[in-house]
Amino acid sequence: MTSSSSRLLEAERRRSERLLLNVLPAPFAERLKSGEEPIADAYRP
């Protein structure tokens, strides 16, 4: 991978991280990224 490609990939990773944190609180985002399922502490319909 070229350094240009590496920079673009890293920029997209940072962008994805910001978007994820705009949607979910940080603890839940970390759970999602680590593959934990379910990410909710509780569910009450």
C-alpha cells in the first residue's frame, strides 16, 4: 500500500469513528467495534 493510500485509509477511519460517535455514546460504540452483542444494557418494550 502506498503512503497516499495509507493516509486516505486513516482519514476514512477517523471519519467513520466521528460518525459512529455522533450516533452512539462512546461506551456503546466501543462495544460495537469490539464485536460484543448485544450492545444494549437492557431492553424494555
